[in-house]
Amino acid sequence: MELKLDIKEHKLTKTLPQVWLTPDRDIPENEMFVLEDFSVYAKKLYASLLGIKKFYQDKFNKNNTYTIDEYLQLFDSAYNKILNVFVPTTQATKIISSDKTLKQKDYNAETRFLLLEKVLQNNNNFKFDENNNLIGFSDETYLKIKNKVKQLFLIEKLCSFTTREFWKEEITSFEDLDLNKPYKILVKCVLKDGWRKEGKSKKLDNFMKSKIFNSTSLIDNKHFYNTFFAFTSQYALLLIDYSDKDYVCASAKDSYSEEVIDNKNLLEFKRVFSDILLQNEINENQQNHKFYAEAVECETPQNILDNIELYTEVNMKHIKPKAVIVPNYDSIDFAKQVAKEYGDLPVIMQYEKK
């Protein structure tokens, strides 16, 4: 089955890089792991498609040219052909049978994605420099896989046109919010001592102030404490106004997101992504902003809430705080301070009184 929908008017942000070099390749942490990125991306996309089928099948099928089952078939066809380039079926069988961890996992849901991380990088699928360092895909392999990888990017984009509607329908607005009744909201955890471990400097502070992308958590009545660092004694929750134009992507767990401004990330502890996981790129205030994350655009609210591990991550740009929620007794004073800093926002008490 081939995708025949014309999406020329919709720009694809993600690309598959043939060359894997980074500006700081001499620093091990800055090496780009393209196959690992693709493995993570494919697994996240597949999980999101299964979530659409499980929770939204009828609504999704009603508003799409292809059904969700057809999209899953498209995914399987493209991904399995890509995987076979690197791990032929006979080799895959040997790897799985000799790896106890892989043998215990479901092939479709996990094993076939993890197989890419087991690829031996010393064959004709790759290019190496004079020092035998891996620098990217061979020309022949890149030609074999690039259109199939693009097909997965197309599936994500096309499905997201409908899944974005689910977010608009399901996120509870500030005006309708009653924390004693069922709700789904986006919150950003603000920590009293901050989360950065690099210390402070004027250069770093300016970099942080220039960022336009933010991580939020999707929570509901059953998952009020599934937020970033909710185990700390003093923190506040910024209630974030949902806007479809500002939604970027989402994940049922930490997406390890990073923002790069003019090709620089000044945080000391960071992850370097390939453009397979480039979620958004914006030129604003004479700066280029690139946002990376282990997430997909077509993830859905109910699928996230059904698969929470510790906390979710919903990535937005230009967040608009509407209120501050006090999550525990010890955080009352800090939360009021946060509310004042954000322009005297309303304060919502939500905790068990001592």
C-alpha cells in the first residue's frame, strides 16, 4: 500500500541524515546516534497508532481517507523493509534467540525496534572515516531507506491532523476547571530550587530566557502527582492554557527534550539528537530555534494517560499560564510567590490539609 495523499502544503520538519557528524564530535556525549534515534522514533509512532486504534478508532476513521488499520499496515510495510536492510530475517532470528532480553519481549511492540540498536556497524550499510570512525550511511543504503523513512514521517503528519482535534476536545479549559470533577489539564512543574545543575551565569540565563519551547505534563484526576519532580517537598504547578497552534508533540514519559538556539545548547547536561527527532523549527527575534524530543505529533491524550510511567511530557511553544495550583501544604507560600511572579495569577489549592 502506498500513501497517495498530497501534503505539499504541510512541511515535514523531520529528516533522515546521511552524515552523522556533529560540530563537537570529539566530545563523546555529542555523538549522534541515528539508528538509535530512528528506533526510538519508530517505536513511539507505532505506540501512538495503536493508541488511536484502541481509544479513537471510530472517530479517527470517520475523518480520514485511510483507516487506522490501514495506517498500521502502511507502518508495518515501511518499517519492516527498513529493518530488513540492516537486519535480514535470518540474522534477526539468530539475534533474538541468543538475547534473553529480546526473547522475552513482544516482537511487534518492542523487539523489532530494539533490533536496530543491535546492528553491527562494520558492514556495507555504513561509511567510515580514515580512522574507522562511523560517519553515516553508505550511498547505496541511504537510497534504499530514505523514502521509506519519509513514509513514516508522512504517516505521523497525516494522522496528526485528526489527533490534534482530540486534544482540543479533551483538555479542560481554565474557565471550566473544577478539580473535584473529572478533568484533563496541562501543567508545568516549577521547582523552588530550580532543575538546572549548571549553576548560574549571565550567558546561560539569557539563553534560558530566549527559549520558546516548554515541557508540560498531562494529568487528570487519577494522575495528579504524575508530574516532573513531584516527589520534592516544595513545588508549584503552572496551569497551562491549551492552544492547538502551540502544541508540538507528546509522550507518555520523559521525552528528554532539548532546544537549540542558533545551533547552540548552553546546558552542560544535554542530549544531542539527529533530525529524525526534530519536532519544530522556528525563526523568531532574529534567532533560529530547533526543538528536539523523543515524542511524536500524533500522540493522543487518552493513550498517554493509559501508559504513564512516572510523568508525561507534552511539548508546547509560547506557553500561557492561567493559574497556579498548590499541590501540597508545604508549597503554599512558594506557589503564591510563583503566582505573583507570573503576573498575579489565581491560586488554586489542591492538597490534603494537615
